[in-house]
Amino acid sequence: MPNKVTDLRSALDLLRTMPGQLMETDVEVEPMAELSGVYRYVGAGGTVMRPTKEGPAMIFGNVLRHPGARVAVGVLASRKRAAALLDCRPEDLGKVLCKSAENPIPPVLIQEPALCQQVVHRASEPDFDLYKLVPAPTNTPDDGGPYITMGMCYATHPDTGFSDVTIHRLCIQSRDELSIFFTPGARHIGAMAERAEELGQKLPISISIGVDPAIEIGSCFEPPTTPMGYDELAVAGALRGEPVKLCRCLTVEERAIANAEYVIEGEILPHVRVREDQNTDTGYAMPEFPGYTGPASDQCWMIKVTAVTHRENPIMQTCIGPSEEHVSMAGIPTEASIYGMVERAMPGKLQNVYCASSGGGKYMAVLQIKKSVPSDEGRQRQAALLAFSAFSELKHVFLVDEDVDCFDMNDVLWAMNTRFQGDADIITIPGVRCHPLDPSNDPSCSAGIRDHGIACKTIFDCTVPFDQKERFVRARFMEADPLKWKGVLPNE
């Protein structure tokens, strides 16, 4: 099968066949802030401060202080690219992910030599230095240090033996130390580390960088869709129709993604906490998906690195925190979780769901609902409540009818302007735990908020009441085939 995607390199090869989807440069770039500053203009998009835009992925082939290193950014910073890399239509991404999560194919352990271990650097070697081995950039001049933003963290629960993969922000702290930030109660590996600490044990961990995009998207599912004990690598297996291949790590008792570009092996230390910006004192960590630079945490856990392995001529993969790439990785699994929850409760009513860029893929969802009979009135609001249950970090839900394109925010706002009344169609649910990275979720913004991270979840019902549908019929245009007129359709 031509252009079959199995790893990062085959993904980049596919993008090379798609006009305007991959840009490569050998112009020297400074990894400290400049690389991200360049990509902001090329294709970051998302919640990055304007001017920015959606554009091609980019490979930097001449990274200062890292001779021979290449850095890829923005591979998933486009819904069109994400769909091509997962072999489906952009509007079907959430449904495809939902089906994959419901029909997982677990990973398998290989015995043959792994590509990710073609070159081995052990921490016991005198010249071992993470700063030199891993070309991790900073996103802004304010960052707490060089961050690994696309590391697939893989660990195993010390009691149950169940494994899981998640993405965490990882900051290089010394030649053989990484800090790892756990959002309280939000990720399974955090719970594994807490249990290991209770037992007085180190938690072995592998961090695979530069992998099949199916793994990157699949790793971003959250409970209740993927509860504790569910290995999200099985989602990627279902997406590809074959299991993800793992290899044994060389220096710790854990496994890693066999065809990754880089693998960092190490152990999360019990009873050790570190301040992220201890080497820079900036007070900040890195830009996060809401579009703000998050404060540095003084409660990060510490990973003692034991080895770095990589492929020959490896490609470092990175992500700009607030970019469209985060929207793809976080938003598409969120769409899948919402679609699955609502479809099980009221089959056929939810036509589609979109977690828009302006919400960073997490804060906002647009639900396209079809009301077919009088008793469907009110079910649209029940669907919104189910969406909040499917994804706890969701803050706003917009409800639209089936004649509104939920993926076009101009169309959504048109529905809001012509089918919505603020005094009747806003439903608020105050005092609900949401996400700590939203700066408005704080008592300083509203006296009704009791603690940081609590929000007022809100439903905006922009649907037409069923008994009023005949009054809200959109202008009916003649169906015509624009292909008869050469040049009418843009190149796709």
C-alpha cells in the first residue's frame, strides 16, 4: 500500500505528496524561542497570539548547537493533515476515533532489534548530556527551560500491571534529569507515580518521541472513555488495524515504542519535587493550550534519566503548546468521547461534534443535533449535559441544528445571532470543577467561584424549537455542479 503511515518518517513522506502540507528548510535556527517564533507565522494557528495562521508542517534541518539534528513541528497542526494521516475525511475524525476506542487492538512486544535503539547513550557515560542529545526547543523567551512537548510517556501500575501512554510536559533540568508535571487527578501515569511513592518505589518510565501520529492522537483520550487500566496504545492499534510494536527498554523494566525516533529511559523518583524554572527563574513554564504561558510549578516530579536511545539521523518532534496541533491531539479524542456518550444515550440524534480551535480542543464543543419529532425538543440540552459528563474539562457547549455546519464557526455564530435569545437559551451550571489553566476559573474573577479551577459550565442553545422549524428555513439555492465552470472550485 503506497504511503502507508507506520511511524513519523512515513507520515512525513505522505505529507510530501500533499501540495502545501510540508515545508523544509536548512536555514540555521536558534532552538531557544526562535524556532517557535518562526513557526508562529508559518502554520501554528490555534490560540497562538495573532498574527498566526494554519499552514504546513515544517522541518528545520539546521538547528544551532545540534549538528545533524532535525526538528519537525506542526505535523498535526491541521485537521486536513490529521485526517490524511488517519486515512479518513476531516469531518469523520471524531467518529473514527470513537469506533477505534470501542474496538481496541492491544500493543505487542517484539523480540527483534528495535529501530529506536540503533544508537544508545547511557547516563553512566561521562559525556552523557540531555541538553546535547535531545534538541528540545523553548517556545518563548519566558519558558522555564527546554521542553519535550511530544513525548509519549509509558509506564505500568505497580499493583495491577496495567500500562498506559500519556503526554506530559517535560523540562530538561540537568544532564540526566527531567521534570514531569502531573495535572492533579487528570492522568493515569500520575496515579501510577503516586502509588509507587506510597510503596516507596521508583516508577520506571519510557518517553518515546517522534512516532506514528495515530499514537499521538490516541494517547490523548481521557476517562471515562478510557478508564484506568485502558492502554491508549490500543486505540492507535485499532486506527491502523494492527498492534503498535513495543520493545524492551535497555536500562529500566519498561517498554517503549519500537519505531520511535528517540526514547528516553528513566525512573520517576519518590518523595522528590522540583521547581520547573529552577534554572531560569522566569516564573513561567511554557505556553499552554488556552493561549497563555502557564506559571512554573514547584511540585513537579523528577525523572532520573538512565539512557537515551534513538534511530540513526533522528528527527525530534515538537509542538507549540497553544497551536492547532494541540487542538488536533486533544480535540479529536474529545469529539470521539462526546459522540460515543451521546450516541449510546440517544442514537441518531447527534449528527456530529466539533471541539473548535478557539477552545484549544478542550474548552468548547459544538454539537450538531437533529430534531425529528416533537418529543426531541429538550433532548438537545440533555446531549449537552452528556457532553460535560464525557469530558470533564469542557466549559462551553454550543447546540446547533442539522442545517448548520458545526465545523464552521461563522455558521455557528450565524445560528447564535438568528436562533438564540440570551434570556431563554443560556443554561448555566455554576461551581463545577473544570481546568486549572483557564485564568478566568478563579475567585478573583467571580465571587461565585470558590476555588481555582472551578468554572461555570454554560450551554448556548442555538437550535430552533421544533414547533418553529418552518419559520427558520434557510434560503434555498439551486443545486448546481460547479465543476462545469473551470476554476470555480479552489484547489483541494
